[in-house]
Amino acid sequence: MKRITLIICLLCSLTLAAIPFADFPQTRITNGIIEAELYLPDAKQGYYRGTRFDWSGVVSSLIYKGHTYFGQWFDKYSPTLHDAITGPVEAFVPIGYDEAKTGSEFMIIGVGGLRKPDEAKYHFANPYEITNPGKWSVKKGKDQVTFVHELTDAAGYSYVYQKVVKLTKDKPEMVLEHTLKNTGKRAIETNTYNHNFFVIDQQPTGPEIVTTFPFEIQADGLGRNGLAEVQDKQVVYLKELKKGENVFSSGLQGFSSSPKDYDIKIENRKSGAGVRITGDQPLSKMVFWASATTSCPEPYIQVRAEPGQEFKWTLTYQFYTLPAAASGN
């Protein structure tokens, strides 16, 4: 098992070698159990400078008991490419796009104010000009990193957004703590989701990758191409996905209005690595997407803060290994 893990880590390093990591602002944290590396937001030299995802908390690597959980899943890299990003990254639904006139601003939390082009509908894959980047500050510690984004008068909105990524003492656990303070005069109301780009032990998406939910699933469109299906509370793959193949559902159904349904497990039963993700807010939507290199449950929650108010939410990632019998080792 140790030899297999070493080979996996070596392959991971070779896969990522094409990107000059040393050129990007980054930091490393550890609690003695987990080791993680994070990219830091920077408008000129940052690893990610796109307009889809929140610039904070981009985890390039996380290792627990020799198992790797995140890494490069895409073929092409550019700092402004909308999906050239890794880890449990988050995105916010744009605010003010529909009401904005062509050439004026709309806003995305964690990115800033952006210029609306002559397009009726927003699409995450399109490039947008950042007109008001706000101000980022970062506080680095041994086992945690605090990111703060201050934005003033972007499309009429202002906020202070803080995300703390920390490793829990004496536990194989990573916690993402969020606070959004509305410092403007307009109410902020949106949805946010975590894309969860899991690449567990750099192994391809296939029958050994199983995602489990706490509720009976109904899945719109998930089994349409014969690559995956729902089995009670699980999404399972029927074959190993090839390059160019995707599994997608725009909305898994079956969850309740209780935060207890924000409870997802993803396991690589070949390598014996697993992770449980829980949140302290109720789900508003659940999207599922996978390609040949990554498997992604995308849980959404609602965010609302009146002027002068704060909205807080926390996501917890508990990492574990499977018994030998379950993992087939």
C-alpha cells in the first residue's frame, strides 16, 4: 500500500510539473495530520484570476495518510480561464446582472465588480472585465489562513467578506468558516456553491468512486448517457469515464430544509480514501458534475445580509481511510 501511495504521489507531481508553482503566491499549512497548500489571491501574479470562482481558499494540494484529495483535473491552464482552479472552491451567483445596462457593473462576491457586455444572460464560462477588484488581505498561520475581501460600491453594493481555512487540532479535518458583512445600503441576496473538484489519489472517475447522500436521490438527467446512475442514496459510475465524457445533473432532489441533509461522502474504494463534507446551512440546490478526472457534488446554500448585518456559514471536511475489506486492499 505504501508503495502504491508513493507512486500515486509521484505521478501527481509529474502531472502538475508543467505549471511553475513557485511563480504563484502560496502558503502551506499543517496540523501534523493533514498537510495542505493554498494559492493566495493576487491581481497580478495569482494562480487564479478568473471571474467565475471566489479567489480565496484555492487548495492546490491536501495530503492525509499518504492520500491526495485535490490536484489538477484540467488539460489547459491560464490564470484567467474560468475553470483552471483546484480544490473545494466556491462561487457566488452574480448580483445585479439582469438589472445592469450594457457597459455598467454587476457584482460577484469574492471577485469584485464586473462590466456587463452586450449579452442578455450571464454565463460562467464567458470572460468578464473586472472594473472594481476591491482589496484583498491575507493572514497566514501554521494551521490556518484568513482571507479578507473588502469591496466598496461595486454596482451599488459594499461588503467585507472573510474566509478562514483551518485545520482542526488533532483531527483529520479542514474547516471553511465564512462571514459576509454588508457594509453598503442595499441588501445582498444570492446563492453560493462549492464545486468540490475532488481528484482522490489522482485516479480516474469510475465505478470505484462512490458519492453518498443522507437522502433518497432523484436526479434529473444524471443517467441519460449510461455513464452513471442513482442507487438509493448513492451516485455510482457504471464504467470508467473517458476523456470528453461527462456526467451531469442540474438538480438532485430529495433533500429537506434541514442542514442535516448537507452531508456528503465521497470515497475512492480502490485506494481506500474518503471524505465527508457537512455544512451548517440548509441546501437550496444540489448539482452534480463529473469528468474523467474529477467528481463533483456541488451543494448550494442561500446567502442574505441586510445593510449592517452579517451572514455566516461553515463547511467541514473530515478525511478518513477505509478498512482494507472495503477498499479491496
